[in-house]
Amino acid sequence: MLVISAVHLIAAFGVVYLILFHFSWWSVGLGLAWLVFCSLSITAGYHRLFAHPTYKATWPVRAFFLFFGAASFQNAALKWSADHRLHHAETDQASDPYNARRGFWWAHLIWNFHADPAPVDVGRVVDLRRDPLVRFQARGYLPLALLGTAALPAALGLLWDDPLGALLCAGFLRLAVQWHLTWSINSVAHTIGRQPYSRSTSARDSWVTALVTFGEGYHNYHHRFPGDYRNGVRWYHFDPTKWLIRTLAGVGLAQDLRRMPPEAIARARSVAGGRARERAASGCASGHAEP
């Protein structure tokens, strides 16, 4: 609670600093670049590469994701992936770390303030423990996080004589914004949107959520097909993470991209649509449907 509160307070001071003391486009630009690097390291790295091995990546790509993933201050990839795999295995159940059934704010933020009821099941991430880069990040997580969040942004800020502004923008202000973007997947994406692929969990598809989470907002599809490297499966879906993975594959830095067969996707839509019609008919028959 202390760390999260302190980051938000310093982020607020960062806004004041930019308005009242010193505004630098270089520092703001660095903050935006850091937001993109760190967010994609969570979505394309922690999520779609490590938690769900939906593709394979070369060691420079994995190292990049692990460094900026640490700078995201969301724990080491091992712990993050173990929690996320538990979330998928026990979605909406008591053992779900960010169970949306416990309320919007629990799923968004409050779960961070509670200790795990049981030790993390390392059996869920045996595959990741074979990767020496993942093991290195787990051992050196805190120094890497501090380097990526504080030391490196401030050092880069020296290039334009604004180390404090660079630290505030790329470190604390970026971090506060990124936290809420990531947490919105646990809260907003389980509350607002449609359920075209499955109604067995609270996960929902929302293009609005996708806009602010680099494509992670197509969450109903993801929960139905977690092994697909895409979240936005339609060509018009806004999914920059998917585009990044596809680009990496195009230049030889990623391979073995996994995607669900169109027949399986169509079948899931048909089943989910049929269940929706059954519920609507049942509501009409019982007199509970709205006019």
C-alpha cells in the first residue's frame, strides 16, 4: 500500500512539475516511449509469450520484454505468469487472485493489498523456469526494476538537462498510468462489453478497453482461446500487441505463432449465441424480460 500510494503521489507531483516548474517535450516523449515499451513488455511478453506461450521469441526479444517488464513493477515474469495461469484455471472462483465476482475495485486494485493465501504454485511455471533469462530476471527483479524505472530514465534526462523531469515522466507518472491500464483488464474487461465467444466466465470483449490496453480488451475471446497469440481476432480489431508479434515473426525474431482454426472460433460463437437466445427465451417465458 505504501509503494502504490507513494508512486501515485510522486506521479501527481510530476504533473505539477511539468505545469509549474519545467516542461520538456523530451521528458514527455521519453515518458510516452517508456509507456509503450513497458506496456508491450507486459502484453506481448509477460502475457502472450510467458503466461500463455502463444509464440516463441529469440533471446534479444525475451531480454527486452523481461527488462521493461521489470520496469513495469508488476513482479517478476515467473510470479506474474503463475498468478495469471491461476486466474485462467480458476476464473471467478475464490482462488482467482483478481476475482471480478468480489467487485470491480477488488479486481482493479484491492487484490494488490492482500497476501497470497497460499504459496505460488511453481508447478504452473515449470516451463518458464527452464529459461535462463527468466530465472535471471526473477533473481535480480528489484535491481532491474529500479534501474528501468529510476536510474536509466534519469540518466537519459541528463542529455537534455532535465533528469528530474525524465524521472518523473518516464518513472513515476508513466508507472501510475500503466498500472491502471493493466488493472483495467482485471476489472473493466470483466465488467463491460460483450460475450460473443463464451458465457462461462465474466470476461468480456470491449473495443474501448482494447484502445487503452494495446489490444488486451478482447478479453472474452482470450478467455475462450488463451492459446491464440491474437486477442483481436478480426482484421479491424485494434490489437497493437498482435501486430508487434506478427512484425517480429516477419523479421525472424519470433516464430511458431499459434492461432485457433476459424472453424473452432465459429463454433464457439454459435454455441455462445445459442445460449444467449435460450436465456432470452427463458426470460420472456418467465416474464422477466424487459419490453
